Amino acid sequence: HSFSSAGRRSQLLQGLPATSTVEENSAAGVAVYNFSVTLSPLAFEGIAILPTIVNSNPLTEAFDIESKGGLEFRVITTGNPVLDYETMPKSFDLQIFVEDTTGRTDLNILTIHITDKNEHPVFQGNMAIETVMIYVWEGTPPERIYQVDAADPENAKLKYSLLPATAPFSIKESGAIFSTKEFDYEKDPHSYFLNITVIDPDGLNSTRTVNINIININDERPYFTTKQRIYRIPEEQNPGTRVANITAKDPDDGDSPSRLFYSIQSSDRHFSINPATGELQVAGRIDRDALPLRLHPNISLVVRVEDSPSSGHAREMEITIVIEDVNDNPPECNPSAFRKEANENTAPGTFLVDLRNYCKDIDADPSNNQFIFTGLSGFGSNNFALESTGRLVMTGTIDLENPDNPGVEVYTLTVRVQDIAHPNYSSKYPFYISFDNIIYIYIRIKPVNEFFPVFQNLSYVFRVSEITKVGSSIGRVRAIDKDWPPNVITYSIVAGAGTRDYTNIFWISPTKGDVRILARLDYETTQKHIFTVHASDQEKSTTASVTVNVLEVNDEEPVCSPNFFSLQIPVNLAVGTNINGFRIECQDRDSDPRSFRYFINEGNENSHFTFSPSAGSNTSHLILASRFDYESGLDTNWVYGLHVHITDDNLVSARDKTTHLTKTGTVTLSIRVIPNPTTVTTTTPGFTVVTRRENLYSPSAWYVPFVVTLGALLLLGLLGHLGLLLLTRLRSCCPPAGKAHSTSLINAPEKKKSKKEVAVTMTKLNTIFDGEARDPVTGRVYEFNTRSGARRWKKGNEPLQPVLAMQVMSSATEHSGQGVGGAEAPSKKEPSEKRKELTAAAKLAAKPSAEQSETPGPAGLRVQKKKEESENGGLSSPA
């Protein structure tokens, strides 16, 4: 440690440095050295830091400083640890530090030497902490029995002594204890206490006690004190029953109770012996009537007694146990219940069973195995008799069909079997007296099949509707048998239950006679079925005829053609018009053609459509019943999905029927209303056809949008290029003649806004066409997809002549003032030449060719229309 102070270092510790001594093993608080502290005149307040041991060499906490009063101090021992000369350093250097209030300090060393002290000898090993227990076998010759271990702290030579001196033991200078005699447990004391003392040369000593115990050895054989050798017990004794008490004695034990061990040497499961007391007991069931005891009822046992569980002295003795028979087995019959049969009308005196052949008593003693039969009883026992020999015979005649007979099929008889000797069953059969000695005999009177089964009716007639469900019961046949008890009758169909189409059209329950149908009946095919049923009691049988009359039911639905159709009509179609000449034709296998009724069940909003006639005919036409009104908002739907129901009310049918039923057929119609086209009047004669396409593709056809887009871009580029070439050609060949005839095809400024006639074509592409309709302009039939609207001309239909198309357009123009193809008709103010050119353009638009072009006339009109077919063969619908 280093110390610093405000002032210079001075001599404050008086008497230091110094050297002192202290004796080892000094207790705590022993003074080692005294010193004082001197203060300067300026240190009027005394000592700031009291004298303190700040370090020691070697490091220890065995010393401390305490005040004696004033400025006097002393160094003392702390007792922690206790100073030991033999194990610790022989000296310690203590650094003592002090500081006064002026800041002056002093540090000096006190050297303390440890002095040796003579100490008591110390026992080592077990004797240092406890009393040592030494065991010596009796009969052991004199020998060393223990080694005392002691040491002196100063390593001086030690001496050993032993008290009491009369004890038969001695101790050597080395500390070895010897026995001086051979001990006899029965004569000598069983235990000795010796005081062992160890002394050093200065007379210091220590004493410990040693306890020597003599161990008894077994040197005598025990002997039996029980004299009886033969014992008698009855059989079937409960486990634990005492048979005999075997006793013995060991001379080694003297007057104290002998500690002997008993056992049975021969292997026997019937008996056991208590190893401590020698009590012989029954261990298991002893059955005198079973082998080998039935032939040899004596059991021999060898009993052994030992004075030690093992390696001791032993003696053996043989005893005999005689097993006596008791009447512990009742007579037993195997089986204990007999079942016999006797035909009805069996003659009296007929032998049934000899009970003695099935009964026996297994008791070994003949006096215990004799038995008798008594007490024949039971309902109907008067028809039987039990002879003294155990034979059972019939005494009466039993006829099951006789009304006076009680109708019993099985007679239950009881016979008691009893021992002649007094029974002793209480332990083995505690409940035998109640039921075990009873024999049950069941006599079954076997019926004789004397009668044929008879059907209740010679023939059966069932009336069955033709719509009866397959598996339904249509009737039941029943046969009876006069035999008692009635025989089980089984039913079957032996002939006539099939048709040309079905091998078995009827089925009969084998046990109940319930008749069911296995296939659908059809009045229109077969009106009557006749078959034969068979009833049998396994020995005798009979038959009956069954007729099934099939009743007609209106079970056929009207079938109409077509059952699905798509139509297009102009919005201004006249009321009362047969729409596109559409009609349906219906047929019904079980209804008159005049019985049909027609109803539009769904989709006929605002009742625009009806059928004529609505009833009484197998054909009907679709009629427009009221005009469409989209301008006022009354009508908003442009596509009508009509669900038409056709019923067969059977109004004129007078045939017999089980019930009045109505069947309904259905037809689905899709009607698209074509709106008026939008027309813009232009100052320059012109007719432009604009085709708009809406393509629907399958989500998986990712390449289709790409191909279509690329094709459209190429087509637009080509059309633009052709347009520029045409414009250049017109300007070079036909210079403008005036404002009234000048035409600007692309963004030409005009004083009067030109009107263009635009035909819009909606084309939807899809690969599946599930509907068809007739084009109102050309009259041709085309196919379309009901979901996407994509269309194409139906194969096999030839287009109408251009003249017919022109007539249709003229007719539509006269009624509505608009072109049927979607282009607005020329106004009255326009020249007749424009009207003719427009008509010619409309006729060209109606032609089914893939591409058409018309060279403009002298007026410079050029009409071009291009129809593009989709990848799946769809076409642009007529504008």
C-alpha cells in the first residue's frame, strides 16, 4: 500500500518497529505487543486515523489492534485462525499505519514470531470421532483384532496402555490390540469395553474407548420335540386349516426361545408350513375323488428344521397325512338338460330316454356315490312316466290339431337326483340343494305335415297405375295351412312374370306373399300381365293365378320442335305479325293433339308476345301482341328469353284413368329486338360502313388478343395508305367543280356539316354456337353463341336474291322510314339519285360475300365494305 499526507512523515508510533513472540494455540484476545502514539503540539484534536494493520506478510487475519486508553495500544490475537506452529508460518510482519489531525502519518512494522508448545497426542481415524465397535467370533484363537492410530503434534514417540487390566486383551507399543484367549459365547461375557490411553514423553495423554462384541456361532443341531407322525384330515378343507403344530429346539439358545426355521422338503402343493412357528396348514384344495388321491389317499411330507436360514445345522422328520373321503359330490348328469323329440300321435309306451346312462356320482367311497331319481313333474307330465330304473316313457297320445289339445309343442319335465347318503356339499356346492340336483327334460312334439297349403282365392286381380314407382307393392297373395303349428309357407312366381324387354317384371316376397314391380309399367305397350304364383310348405304345394291390369295415366310429356330457337325482329314490327314465321309442333304419346295449351311462363315482359292458337292444336305460331315502347321508358329490355310451357290437359280424352294428371313440355326462345339505326345527313353523297368488333376469348387463349391486335394495326395502316393514294388520284383526275359538289374525305373544313350514314356491326367471337335465328333482311338462318353473341351463317342455306333483299328493305323503309340494314334512309329533300345510290349500297351490304367493292359513279361516290370473319368462322351480323 502507498500512503500520502499533507505534512511530512514523522515518528508517531512509539515502540515500533519491534519484534515480539506469541505461543501457538493462543486463544482470542491474547496480548502480543504494546505500543503508543506520540502527537505533535499542533495536533490538538488527536488522531485522525487510529493505528491500523494495513498489511501483513504472509497475509493473515490472526491479529488485530485494540486501544488500552489514551494513546496506548496493543496487538492481540483474533483466534481466526488459531495459530499453529506445526502447520502455519513461523513469523508474520504486520504493517501498522497511523495519522493525526494535522495530516502527519507514520508506518512501521511489527514482527511476530510463533513459538512452539507441547500438545496432547491426537487419535486418528475412527477413534478420533467416535467409539470404535470391534466384533470377534466365538471360538476364534488369540490374534490381533484392531490397530490404534495416534500421533503427536511435536512428532514425539508415544506409548499405549489398556484398562481394565483384567480384560483378556493386550496392546502393543505399535498400538495393535490382541485378544489373549478363545472366547465361548455361551460362557464368556458377550461384550467388553476397553479404555485405550496414548502418552507423549512429557506425560501428556489422550484416552478413547473401544467396544468389543463377541459374536455367537452356531455349533449345535436343533431337535424335534413333536412325537406324532401320522395325521388324519377330511378332504376339501379350506386353505389355512391347521393340520399339525411341529415344534423343535436348539441347544445353542439355552433358556431363550429358539430362533429356528421350518420348511417342507418334499414338493407338495396341498400343504405349507409357517417358517417361524412350524404350524402345518392346508395350502390348496385336496380332492380325495381325483387322481392320484382316489387310488392313494396318503400324503407323505418331509419337514426340516434349521437354526439358520442357510449354512446352519438342520434336522429332518417325515410325517404322513391321511385324506378321508366325504360325500361332497352330488350326482351329476351330462348333459343336465335333455332334449328329445316325439312325433304327434306317437303310441303310448314308447321309450324316450334312460337317465341312468347319463348320471354318475364321483365320490371315491362307495357309501357316498349311491343316488336315486324322484319327483317327475312339469306341465303335461301326466303324458309321461319315470320308471325306477330311470327310464322315461310316454303314457298318452298327443295330436296337435285336436282342439282339445292344449296346443303345447314342448313339454318341460323336471326330475330330482338325490344322494342316498347324507350329503356334505356346504363347502364345495353351497347352493346345490336349490337347483344342481334337478334334471330338465324338454320333450318336443314334432308336427307331422298332414295338409296342403290353400290359397284364400283361386285367382287374384290387381289394378295398377302405369306410373307406379319401381319397387312398390301392388298387392298380396296369402295361403293357409291347417297343420298345427302352421307350417312356414314360401311364395314364388313360377311363370308369366316377364315381358319381351324384362325377364322378371314382378317379384313376390318369399315369406309374406307381397307382390312388387321390378320394372316400369307402360300402358301404351302392355295393358295386362298374367302370371302364376306358387305356395309351398317345403313338402306340399299349390298354385294360383294373378292378373295385373295396367291403368293408363297421363305420364308422357309433350315433345315440341324446336325446343330452343333464337329470333331477331325490328323494333317497329307490326302487332299481330307472326314473328319470322316461327311455329312449334308438339307430339304426345298418350294425349290427343287437340289437348295442348301454350303458356309463356317467364321472360314475357310487358306481354309483347303470345301464341296463336293458345290451345286446342298441336301447332302454334309466335305472334307479336303489342308494340315496343323504348322512347317513354316502358320497355328497357332488348333481348327476351321466353320460357314456353306446353301442357296436355287431355280435354277431349274420355278413356278411363286412375287420376287426372297434367304433363308439361318446355321450349326456350331468345328474341333480340333490333333498334332503329342512327343517321347523319351529309351535304356530300356518301355512305360509310363502320364495323365495330367485340371479341370474347377464352382466358387460356393468351395469344388471340396479340394476333388480333397485330392484324388490326396492319389493316389500319393499309387502309390509311390506300386512302391517301385515292385522295391524290381524285384531286389529279377530277378537280373541284364548286362548293355544292366538293367533298373532303379527311378533315375537310366545310360551311355545312356533312352527314354520314353509319352502319354499326357488332361481332362477338367464340368457338361454340348453341343457338340459331333467322336474319330479318336476308331471310337466312345463322348460328350464334348465347353468351358472347358471336354469329355465323348456318351451313347449307343459300342467300336470298338481291331483288328479294331490296323488296324487304323497301317494305321496312315504308313502315318505319329507316333502312333495315341499319343506315338511315335519305330525306325527302335529297335528289332521287342519292336515294337510288343508297338503295344500291344497301343491296351490296346484304350480299354474303367475304369482300365487296363498288367503283364510284360520275358523282365520285365510292362505297367499300369489308367483312372480316373471326378465327372460329364467325361473321359480322347484318347492319
